[in-house]
Amino acid sequence: MEISPSSLRSIFRHPDRDDSYCEAPDAFTGGNALTILSNGKEAYPAMLEAISEAKSTIHLESYIIRSDRTGWKFAWALAERARAAVQVRVIYDSVGCLDIAPSYLQFLRNNGVNLLEYRPVAPWRRRWGWSRRDHRKMLVVDGRVGFAGGINIADEFVDPADGGGGWRDTDVRIEGATAHELDRLFRATWFRETGHRFPLEGPPDPSTGPSLVHVAANQEFLYRYRIRQAFLHALKRARERVSIMSAYFIPDRGIRRALFRACARGVKVRVLLPGISDVPAVNYASHYGFSDLLKGGVRIYQWQGPVLHAKTVVIDGLWSAVGSYNMDHRSLLHNLEVNLHILDRDFGRLMEESFERDIAASREITLAEWHRRHWQEKMLERLFYAVRYWL
């Protein structure tokens, strides 16, 4: 059932508070049709299909684009559309793409693709930078179809049966007004970095689907805490269950306090984290806080498959978040991120079903077991937690 933004305050009130369930009801845009895409196996074919059908613009923004088999599939698809007079623009992060082959970038340029390297690490380059990174992963085609989530363009996310790494992640395909908002976000970053403007596509039909979506993005120096505040608002109003999946999980004091308070009022809080990580230092820093979380009533599970890279939250089967934002200080303080915050019970139910399947493939950690880990592990955890702001 479609719900208008103006009705949100009357529907989603906390029983003991005179304020809304969501962080900013007026920021939610209706008329969106959403599809959950698990891993590269589902996301890449959908993205490539959308690219092949582009008529006017393709805007791709990704922290990592590799010049591997997957990267070249996208390169050929983007080049074909650029040769067909579609305006193709790509933003890639300088650190995330340090190992990209120069021939790959030259191929794109030769075929008419416009490239923007976000914050080159070379000090002699214009708008260079070290710490500030573009960690977003999104694609918008013709301002009408969008994709956002945690999936980069790389073989790591391809199914192992097809020779990939099988990393676990989630994207969302969007048709409707929210795709237009993602396009606006891409345009703002392009203008800020280049000074060049280009027109937005016309808004799509606002009645595409039933979902209410808020594009939550943290900009350069403004709105750094926007995504965190949205999560806190929803978490403080949780009544039954909270399901969190995070690749890099080092919650700050405010988030931890909200989790503990949720547990104290009877909310079932579960957190699914990687068993192995592509950034071991962050994994050690994350482990440092497990004891307090377990004592506070949070149930922790470790994924037993390949690297878990997803960043999703579902609260009470109603409020969902899918995006690039990790619960760590790098996402909070340094990176450009984008999350989709979604109000839709049908979408929330599908997200919870996916979470349950992942839990079934994971192992729960108990407090007694955690206390028995080796002293060397505890030492490394304390060391990396101490430098968590720079990880």
C-alpha cells in the first residue's frame, strides 16, 4: 500500500514520544519500485542491461573499478553507449582504483567516456587529497533507473562458479523519483570537483511503485552526521527487532548506547559481521567491542562464507537501509557515502527474509566463548581499536 509522506508523522509515532519514527518524513519520496539484488550475480546483469538501454545519460560512481574481467565488461558496455551519442560520465576514487590499468582508462577516454578521478593522491594534482575518499557505489541511467548499495565493479563480487570471489553484498535497483535524486547527487559531486554543470534529466513518472525512499548522503563538510542520525532515530524507536549487517563495524558510543537501550526494552538486536575481512585491521578493531555488546544483550553472528561486504539495516520489518555506509569512523568522518532509507513493509519483509538466510549460514558468538580467545588476539584488538580513527 502506498503511503504519502504527509501521513508519516501520524503513522509511525513511538508510543512514548511525540515525534516521528523516521528521521525526516518530508525527505521521503514516494512512487518508487525497488528490487533487492544480492551479490554481483544479480546486480551486474541488471546494471549492464540498464546501461545497454540508455538513451541519453549514464552516470557511474564507484569507489573501486578494477580492470579485470568484470571491469572490462562494464568498459565495453559504457563505450558502446558513448559511441551511440549517450553522455557517459564516470567518477572513480583515486585510492580505490590505485591498481587500475592506465590502458583501461585510456580505452574509456578514446571511446568518449568522461572520467573524473576523485581526489588524486598526487599532491601536484588539482584537488588532491589523502583521507577524504568517495566510497559511494551507484549507477543512474537516463535519470530514471538507479542502483545503489555496497557492490563495487570487480571480480570479487562475481559468483565463485563463474570464477569470482563470491563476496556477499547487497544492491537495490530503483525505478522512480529516487533515481532522479541519485542523479542530482552525482551531478553535485561532478560540479564540485570540476566546476562544470550539465542538465538533469526530466523527473520520471512519480507513480512507478509503492516505496517511500530517502536518499541520505554525507557531503564534503556539511551533513557529515546525516546517515548516523537517521539510524539513531530509527533505532531509538525500534519496538521488536533490529537486524544489522556490516562489513566494518566499530560503532561509536552513541550507537552502542542506543543498541543497549533497545535490548533493555525487549528489542531483539542481531548483528551479522564478517568471519574474515579484506581489511584485517578493521576486523581486529571491531572485535574489541564484542564483549560489551554481548554483555548488553546484542547477539553477534559471524558470516562463514567468503568476505561479507554488505551494509544493511532492517528495523521492525519497516525501516530499511541499504548503501555504502559502514558503522565506523571512516564512513562517518572521511568518506562520501550514500544510503537508501526505505519505508515499505513488503520491502522490509524481503530484507528480513534475506537476513535470516544469511544468519542460517553464520555462527553465533557467545560471551563465554569470546572470553576464551588467545591473549595475542586481545592484544591486537586493543592495538587496532586505539587507532580506529585512521583505519
